[in-house]
Amino acid sequence: MPQKPDLPLPQSEQRRVGYAIVGIGELSSEELIPGARTSEHAYVAALVTGDPEKGKAFARAYDLTEQDVYPYDRFEELGQREDVEAVYIVLPNSLHREYVERAAKMGKHVLCEKPLSVSAEDAQAMVDACKEAGVLLMTAYRCQYTPEHWAARDAVQDGKLGPVKLIDSIHGQVQDDPEAWRLKRDLAGGGPLVDVGIYCLNTIRFLLGQEPEWVFATLHQPQDDPRFKEVEESMSFLLGFPGGIVANCLTSYGTQKTATLRVLGEQGTVLMDPAFTYQGLELTLSDQQGDFQPKFPSEDQFSLELDHFAQCIREKKTPWTPGEEGVQDHRIMDALYRSARSGQVVKLEKVGGRDAFRGEKPRAAGRQSAWG
Amino acid sequence: MPQKPDLPLPQSEQRRVGYAIVGIGELSSEELIPGARTSEHAYVAALVTGDPEKGKAFARAYDLTEQDVYPYDRFEELGQREDVEAVYIVLPNSLHREYVERAAKMGKHVLCEKPLSVSAEDAQAMVDACKEAGVLLMTAYRCQYTPEHWAARDAVQDGKLGPVKLIDSIHGQVQDDPEAWRLKRDLAGGGPLVDVGIYCLNTIRFLLGQEPEWVFATLHQPQDDPRFKEVEESMSFLLGFPGGIVANCLTSYGTQKTATLRVLGEQGTVLMDPAFTYQGLELTLSDQQGDFQPKFPSEDQFSLELDHFAQCIREKKTPWTPGEEGVQDHRIMDALYRSARSGQVVKLEKVGGRDAFRGEKPRAAGRQSAWG
Amino acid sequence: MPQKPDLPLPQSEQRRVGYAIVGIGELSSEELIPGARTSEHAYVAALVTGDPEKGKAFARAYDLTEQDVYPYDRFEELGQREDVEAVYIVLPNSLHREYVERAAKMGKHVLCEKPLSVSAEDAQAMVDACKEAGVLLMTAYRCQYTPEHWAARDAVQDGKLGPVKLIDSIHGQVQDDPEAWRLKRDLAGGGPLVDVGIYCLNTIRFLLGQEPEWVFATLHQPQDDPRFKEVEESMSFLLGFPGGIVANCLTSYGTQKTATLRVLGEQGTVLMDPAFTYQGLELTLSDQQGDFQPKFPSEDQFSLELDHFAQCIREKKTPWTPGEEGVQDHRIMDALYRSARSGQVVKLEKVGGRDAFRGEKPRAAGRQSAWG
Amino acid sequence: MPQKPDLPLPQSEQRRVGYAIVGIGELSSEELIPGARTSEHAYVAALVTGDPEKGKAFARAYDLTEQDVYPYDRFEELGQREDVEAVYIVLPNSLHREYVERAAKMGKHVLCEKPLSVSAEDAQAMVDACKEAGVLLMTAYRCQYTPEHWAARDAVQDGKLGPVKLIDSIHGQVQDDPEAWRLKRDLAGGGPLVDVGIYCLNTIRFLLGQEPEWVFATLHQPQDDPRFKEVEESMSFLLGFPGGIVANCLTSYGTQKTATLRVLGEQGTVLMDPAFTYQGLELTLSDQQGDFQPKFPSEDQFSLELDHFAQCIREKKTPWTPGEEGVQDHRIMDALYRSARSGQVVKLEKVGGRDAFRGEKPRAAGRQSAWG
């Protein structure tokens, strides 16, 4: 079972979309940049980093020159690089807005890591800036580009479960470095909710194609743990969807790695365990006939994401998860924090239609018939 | 893997405690009465039923005479049966109080199915009646007598998980007969919460050995489904425990059979899936070393329960799950329904100490070292 | 998930076939007699045992009278019992022939535990005796009456795997009592092969509907282990089927309980793990689409077996696994021991046609569409 | 769960061992060359290929120059490259001998893919050539460098299973291209046995640390399938080890991908399913306490292998799987083909001692305590 795909041939770069990767942290160096090698429609054309030595090493490793590495204060020079058509923002959340706006000003399309920003207000400003500049903005909701999560969505929406009644999802992991930027409210905008809990929230909205009408949340922030001086350690939250569907979610920086998603209907169940992970997603579809684990082709999730945005750029289409999709999660997360502070249910504005904040369907959609 | 144990030899009956089974519904006929055959300390001495033909058939099948079968209006004749030392009430919930009180008046010890009653008030009255009559009262919380759930409790309490952070539990099944007494509020006292959700509630309290300080619940009762005219179809609820531990629970009469329990700590996880079932319980204990599924001897859960109460009778001890344990669940369930009606968090009275409502530890306790 | 079915109503006994159970060892007492309670077409009418106290206890427990219990030397009195239409022989293997012949002489139909006898020659004599007496003889191959093994057979035979290439099966367990009759060659006729390895052999023949053309075997009989003075501890054997299909089998009295069956085709795989067990059979059907675990109704395997033979008696039909099916396994086992002794491949007589030694299909056949 | 490790920093190359990769087929391009990026002690310094365009593309992609790419007829020029200390032969099996001998003549250490050659005779000649030239030769038995297979070995050898009785292993996959060199006897030296069945053989020898005393094999080569004109489609084989341990193995080019390994002892079982794969190995250790799946750090298997040989070069030590280990598998495979042709058991020369053909233990040894 070879999992690593053929290398792209360099000559095809002319047709592919060049990305500048902004920020070379763990995600960039371990997932994104290696993953980009298998893209059909995208390639890494430049790197922006505050660590020039690290940048040069990456350049050498990935067939770039030293001239392709930029410090942050020369970010605007990317404006002159015609081969850089898009930038991928992989910075601490609080910097997303600034860099998205600077990129938009240069006329570059922007792919931005989740969460899109640190509040619904900032996130909306980013959407507005890109619209004004005439560039595309996509929120990097990786799960919405995988065949596994699409098969789960198809199973939920094709009626085989019968009407959906309840949803249960957990995403937690241990964050043990008290100095991590993810534990600073100013940099992160929140705790595990905005980092890992957002997967539960975003994926459930994606599976149902609908928006919650109300939320309730409770959080735990232990006073005596230096890691949690600024953000919550754990949050439990409920999302109330149209038709009485309720989703129970748990997220934490204080639990062994757990990532699950279960959708319960009267005639069947969809279970992903693990859900959300870069590799090894396992989907089980159960009904009265039995349990079915569909097989999926092994593909790099970051390639799928980069490719989708590249195609949208080429074809001038709104991506499946545009900035608006990210703004909506911020609205809901803002409401969750309000609920946790007040101890009250918080109602959300009604949103009509299905997939109200989404654009062009990605390639993963409809590729796999979900039920055997 | 033979699972059915040796038959008891009839001559040992003198030392065993004779039970009268009151009510021969599905639970009695399919689980309880067959299960009783493997008891070491208990046996079925009499049957009380409204259906004399069914009663006679059972009597023949289980080596009783026709004289051992009583209609409900001759219930008090059991008072003269010295060999009947205990009655097991397996009637619709709303009848529990009456029959427990009548049994107590006759001086018989009482094992009563869960939920103990239809409200905390009625449940407390039952406890008081038994106390006054000097007889023991036990709530039939089957899970608290199984080695599997005890191994889960040990894993939670022995510190190997690190501090517990979050708990997630689901218990749902389809109730499709609109005429079932379980769907009538007067007879059942509630919907899936009091029937199957109570397993989540009771088992989580058991695992932690602590009592919730607050609850929040939301329920769904579809107007157009004839099954749910009187009781909820589904309930989502949160239980807040000391130290910031939150348990998320889901219960429903509208989902495919699902019974799970997951306790998340910083160093490990306890998972039962399925939890709560009569057979086939699967426990996984995970830590950084790996995942471990301990093996357990195959034993009939009803025998374990009947035996524990029989031993308490012989040794004049308070059972592990006395009436008070059942009253406490009613207090919490009453609070859950109040929360669902009001949309507000409901605080509960603080309860100090561990296992505050429990008595003598059962045989399953400490028999299996939980972690390999 | 209640697993124990409704009790049969005694009045229906007139239409049901009464069995005399001959031998009350572990299998009878823990599986067969309890299982018989859920039969639709059969019931236990008499018991034959060398232990009168045990017999009486069982009689009381199962609604028989003391007059229904017979010692071996009064076996022939069953001849006068019109209500006893069949006998079920559950004795050490070396006694099968004698009791089948005595039963046939009385005009009783005979269900006989596997292995049918201790050699092909003796087994054939039993078939001949029953034929002459005009009574039916069935070999109690339990697996051939379960919906799980039928679903496996359907998956193998319906072509979805593509052509079958290889089969792998293991059946082993620890036999730790050196005094067990199963370890005496005279009583058992062999070691683990005739006791548990026969499940691999018989079930593979059943799945393919074909007969092996050659066999090879090697056995291990440790000189210094008192348990294995007379019979092998382990045997590894190959069965060569038409078309080049080879089955690899392992059987042992010296391994942790293991019971598996895997059929490998070019387009898919059928896996049972565990296979052969009384409860908890798990079937997985895999193809390029994914893995599927079909669900099956919970039924007592002994009831299915007793019912099939009862129906054959009523309808005067040859059972699915008649004596001839048992003779064929003896021919093959005799060849396996010859191969192990000689170190040579042993050829078997060619057998044409499908299911060459089988009769009327049982109820489990075709009840479940194997592939979701 | 990020799986892709940090990039090596180029400046460390001076201390690392430079490899020339000879042959850029699927294994090199998809596994080996990408995997080498995570080596601590090794790096790719040159490529040898018959396809110059492919070679250049790889050079660009992996930070080599065009001068680092050599056609086969300039192989000897590597002799002048001081930075190339080792060559890794990834060519069709029949070419292994020639290139190993040419490399040895240049004084380069040689890592050679499995099977080492096409016969025991050729394999021995390779060992002799390297010895004479004073260079190290290692057979690339990847599984012997993984912590998962070492944990299995530890479990087998530490006595927790009790004495090992039987082993069962399957390795099969579909080979559907009739033009593949693996289906040409001259190029491959055999069929699935030498390609995938060798994993069963080699890993079982590794687990036991002992050598088989006899073998028996049967093969199937369908006359009418154009793929199997020259080599077998499937082989079933038995390996007889000291103490009566028998291993049953199945290998095939005509079955859905299957890769399993099960070691059965009286007190426990070791199961790998899948075994042998590049990723996703799953190990279960079972005993009377339960089932345990240890967790392992995610590491690239090719890096582990390259690193081991690099360290042996630096420290002048015999690698754990030297050429002699590969010769021994050829001796056994030659015996298996002889057995299949003759239909007879073939005896092997007795080999005393444990790990008789192995050298310095690799890093994966003893890193993980196998049993929780």
C-alpha cells in the first residue's frame, strides 16, 4: 500500500498556481509544504519566514532558490512576483487579518488557515477587504476537501439514516507548552474551541448543510494551571439546529488525543473515529443491514485543498469554503463564549437555505458512493 | 466459549433467598427469570402476574407449581410464604411505589427496577416506607454489579488517566410502538431519560463516585409524531461535577441502538462501547503505552444483582445501590426536566463525600485489576 | 439487546418432535438442553445419563418427571416411548456407533454429535444401520445451520470475491486436563483434529460445496507432555481442492482459544473471526468498495439444529448434513493422519457434483443477503 | 497526529553517509527517496537511472544537481565520488548480483533490496564478493528495522506466550500487469514467493530467531492465465522449526491485499494485521488478561533502514541483516520450490544458535516494552 504519490514534473509548473507560504511553523513544515509536492494544480513558489536559515534550508530542500525566501518586512515584494498568484497564511490567528489585507492589497488571492481570525468582526473585515480588492479568499477547512468527510455528509443527507436526531463530537488533545502562542488570548483569540473545537463545529455544519439556531456552552479554566491563565482548558457545548437536531460537542487542551464524530438517525448511524485527522480517518456507516467501512484512495489532504483553491483561481469561481464560511464559525464561536460567560442559551440569527456560506463544490464531492 | 453456567442443584435452595417476581414482561421473561437460574444465593420462589396462563407456563418451565403463581389481587398472600424473603418489582414505573409499600408492609425485602419511581418525592416515600418496616430496599442498577463497569470505575479512580476532564455518554434506541407504556407520562414518569438516559446518568455518578452540582438539558418532542405526544423523543444534557468535570449525555427513543461511555483524562481514556448492555460489553483503557481490552469472565448480570441483594439480606447489610441511590437519580432527573422547560442551568444541592448514597460493595468490586 | 428468546408454550408440544438426550456432559448441560427451550419444532422429552442425581436435577429444572430420566442400561425402554421420536447422541466418540445402532434398531431417528465416529469405517456402518432401519441420521454440524456461516458461503459462491484462490483457517484451544476422554485415543479417535480441527475441515467443504482431492498433514506430539501420550497436540494441514484452491489449516490443544476462517479471492475476502463459536460470530466481507459486517438475528444455534432435524422427520426429508456428510470428514481425517504418519501427500477419491453429501437446505440458507 | 517529520538541515551532510540510489522505480520514487529525507545518518547523494529526464526531475526535486544523475553505463564513475559511500540497489532481482559486484569492486558498501538475488548460489557469490572487497553488504529487510516487528519478536521471545506452538502468515496481493518484470522468471527468480511470500518467511525466522529444519510447499500456476506463464500464482507452504513449531504460510499474486502474521502460544497470541506494510502496522498482544495494542512512534521505515546501515558503516559493524541473512532465505526458497516440484518434504541443513545469520542489533530493538 504505497501512500506517497508520484512526484510532479517541474515543467508543468507553468499551468500550476504558485503559492507563497507565509509562516513556516510545524503545520507548514510537516504537512503543508511536503503535501504541496503532490498537488496537480499548485506548487510552492516562495516562502515568507522570520527565520532566514530555516527558510534557506527549506528552499534547498524543495528546489527553490535563496531568492524565493522573504523575511516578513519584505512581504510586499511578492507583489512583483507574477508567478506567485496566491498566498497561504499560516500565522498565529491574530496576524491573519493584517496579512490577508496586505496580500489583498497586492492583488494576490488568499488562502487563510482556520480559524479565519480572532472574532467575527475581524473576519468580516477580511472578507470585505478581499472583495474590494477583487481577490478570492478561502478559509482552509481541510476536512471539507476530503472524500471521507464527504462520504459522511452524503450518508447524512441521502436519507439512509432516516431523519437525523442527535450528533456527538469530541476533539481534544494535550497542549502542554505553557509558552505556546495558542494559549495567549491576544494571539489565538481563544483556547481549544478556536483551535480544535472548531473542527466539531465546522464539520457538523458541513454534514448537515444547515446553520445552528441556538447554542449553549460551559467552559472550564482551572485557576491553578499556568497554561490556562488566559484561555479555557475545556469547553462543552450544544448546537441547536432546525428540526430539533442537537449536537453535543466537547473540546479540550487537557485530554488525550480524541477526535470523533457520530451522527444518529432512526435508521442508521454515521461514525468517524478518528475524525478530522491528517491521516487514518475511519468512517463506519451503520444501518439495520450491518456496518460498512468504505475504502478511500489515499490522498494528501493539503494537496486537495491547495488544488481546489488553484482551480477556483483559474476558473474564477468562489471556493467551497470562502471567507464567509469562516466568518460564520466566528459568529457561532463568539456566541459560545457569550453563553459560557452568561450561563444562558444564546440565539443566533436564522439562516435560510442550504450551504448558505459555501461556493463551488470541490473534487472530493460525489466521488465516492457512500453506502456500499 | 460456553457461556451458560451450570444449573443450581435444587437442594441448596434452603440456604438461598427466595424471590417473588412481580410482573412478567419482556425483562422478566427474557432476562431476569432465566438469569436467576445461575444465582448462587437466590432463586425464584413465586411469580405474580395478571396473566394466569403465562404464569402457569412459566411455573412449569421453571420447576414451580401452579400454587406458586399469584394474581395481583392475591399479592398479600405472599406474606404467608416464609420461603419468599424478597420481592422483585418489575412493573411499570408508576406502580413501583404502591407495590414497594405493600411488600414492605408484609415485611418482605424489596428489589425494585430502575427508575425507582416517577419522581424524587415518590421515591423518597418508598425509602421511608421500607425504613419504617425494617426491610431492605435496593434499586436494580444492574451496571453497578458488573465487573466491566467496575473495571472502568477503577481505571477512572486509580489516577492512571490523570485528572478526569470530560465525559461523553450516549444511550438511545428506537421505541416504535406508540402504545407502549413507556410512552405514557403517567405510567413511565418521563421518556427516554428515565428509561435509558438514566444509565448514562447513574453510571457516570458511579464512575466518579461524586454528585453533579448543576445540570443543563434541552429536549425535543416532535409535535407530529404520535409516539411522542406525552414524553420527549430525545434529550441532550450536561452534568457539572466538582472540579470542573463536565459530562455530555445524549438519550433518545429515535436513534438506532447506541450505548457508549467515554471518560477523558490528560493521560488516558476509558471507553465502553457498547456500555450498559446485557451482554457484549467492551471496555478499552488507553494511555500513552497503548490500548488495552481486559477480558472478563462471562457472568449473568441479573444473577450478580440478585446475589448481591440476597447476601445483603443474609448479612443484614445495606446494598450497594439502596433506595437512596435511586432517589438521587430522581432528584437529578427532576432537575433535568426543569432545566429543559426553563432553558436555564439548574443548580443541585451539594453532596459531600464519595459514594454518598451507596452501601456495601458488591462482589464485582475489585475482582479484576483494570489495567493490564 | 435482549438475547434470550420467549419461552415455548407447553401445549405446542404435541406438534413438536420429542428428543431423548443421551449423555449430560458439558455440551448437553450448558448449551444443548438450555438451547432446546427456544426450539420451534423440538423439545426435550427424556434424558439418558449414568448419573441419576444429575438426571433428576435436570428433570426438575426442565419440567420433566423422574420417570423421564433413564440410566444407560434402560436405554431400550425409550423404544416404548411414542413421544420420543429422536435421540441425540452426546457421548464420547467411541460410543457413537453403538448407540446410533441401538437407537436405529428401536426405530428412532438419530442426531449424532461430531465427529460422527472414530473412523470412516465405523461411520459408514452407522449410516448403513440407519438406512436399513428406515430412520434418519444427521451429523450435528452446528455451523452449517447458522445464518453467519451461510452468509459466508453465499459470499464465496456468488462470485463477488472473484475466483477463490486460498483459504486459511485456525481452530485451537487449550485442553489442560490430562484425564479428559478427549485425550484418550480409544475414546476420541484422535486429538484436536477430530474435536476442533474438524470445524475448519467441515466448514471449508461447506463454503466451497466441493471436496478436496489431496491432503498433506504434519503433526506434533510432544513426548514429555503427559496430556499428549496418545493423541497429537497440534496438526497443520493442507487441503487441495479442484481448480488449485488450497486451504491451510491449523488445529491444536496447546494454543490460546483461536477460531478463524479467511477465504481469499482476487476481488475480495471473507473473514470470520471468531468463526465456529456458539456466540459472537463476526463476519466481514471485503471488496474494493470497503469492509462490511452484516448483522444477524440472535438465535440459539442448537435450536436451529434441533429444529432442522425435527422438520426433516416431519417432512420425511434427508437432513442437510446426513450421516454421509460425517463419513466424508472421517475419510479425509483418516487421510490426514496417514499423511502425517508417512510425510507424503495423500490423494483422495474424486467426488463430482456440488454438496455431494448433503440433503435438504436448512432454514438459515438464503435468509440473509450476504453482501450489503 | 502529524506524521511527517522535520526536515534534516543540509549542513549536517558532512557527517551523514551519502547513498547512490540505483534504479528509480516505484519503490525508490514513492518510498525510499522521500523517506531518506528524514534520515539522521544518511542522505541521497546520487541517482542512477536509465531515464535521464526522470533523473533530472528527481534531482531538482531533491536538491541534487544534474551532475548527480548517472546513466547505468557511467555507474563506475561513482567510484570517484568520495561523498558516495554506499549504493542502494533497487533493480530487478536478476541484476542484483551484477551491480553488487560492480559496487564492491569500486569499494562502495552495498545495501541491496530483497530478495538478495535469484538463487542461493548467486546470493552467496555476492556475499563473497563483498567480503573480498572489504565492503559491507546488507539485505534490505525493512520489517526487521521497525519497532512494531521488534515488539512482536520480544513478545514471542520473552516467554509471555508460553511455548510457541503454531504460526500462521499470509502475504498476497494482486499483480495485474502481465508485462511486469516480477512475472518473468529470468528477471525475478520466482513469483509471489520471492516478492511478497519472502516477508512471511523472513519475518517468522526473525520472530523466532531460529531456522526451519524442513519445508513443504504446493503451488498453483493456472495454465490459462497469461500472467502466470512463467511463475506461480500462489504458494502454500509449511516451515518446520525446532521443537515442533510449524508455520503455515500463504502467498499469492491473485488475492486482494492481505498481510497477516499470528503466533500462537499456550498462554497468549501475537497478531499483526496488517503486518509488513509501509504504514499502519497493527500489533495486538493477547493473553488471559486481555488484548493490548501498543502504540509506536511514527517513523519512516526506510529512514530506519538507511540509518542502520549508515551507522554500521561509520562504526565498522556487521549490519543486523547482512548478506548472509539474504542467502539463508534463498536456501529456504530454493527448498520450497523443490518441494513444490517433487510433492515431498524437503529437509534443510541444521543451523545452531540463535540469530545465526544476523549482526549488530538495530535501534528499533528493545526500544518499546512489548507488553503493557
